[in-house]
Amino acid sequence: MDTLYLVMTIVFLLASVTLIISVLMQSGKSAGLSGSIGGGAEQLFGKQKGRSLDALFEKITTIAAIVFMLSAVALLVIQNYR
């Protein structure tokens, strides 16, 4: 049971870091961190590149959020049965 708890804790931590990074990399109304890093690339490769990056970060955020929530519930269940 301790091995499963350790694995789920690692998954939880990886999902949380991925979620934080993917949210910060998304461009918002003020083109946050993604706009400052990818701004030059959008000028070189056109605006389609920026849209595809935003779509990619949106998918990564969704997947990371689902994994984060499921691993949090799994950790709670594992902890209650310890």
C-alpha cells in the first residue's frame, strides 16, 4: 500500500507542476508569459503558430487538471485505507 501511495504522490506532484506551467504559458487578454516568450516566434511564423500553441496548452491544461483531480481523490482513498 505504501508503494501505491508513493506512486500516486509522484503522479500528483507531476500533474500539479504541469498544470502550473501550462496555465502560465497560455496567453490571456494581456498575452501573459506565453506572449512574452513566444512573441517573436509569432512574428516570424505568423499568427497561426500562436493559435496552435494556445490550443496545445489548453489541451495540456485540461489533461493535467483531470489527472490532478483523480490523483487527489485516489490519494484520499488510499490514505483512508492505511
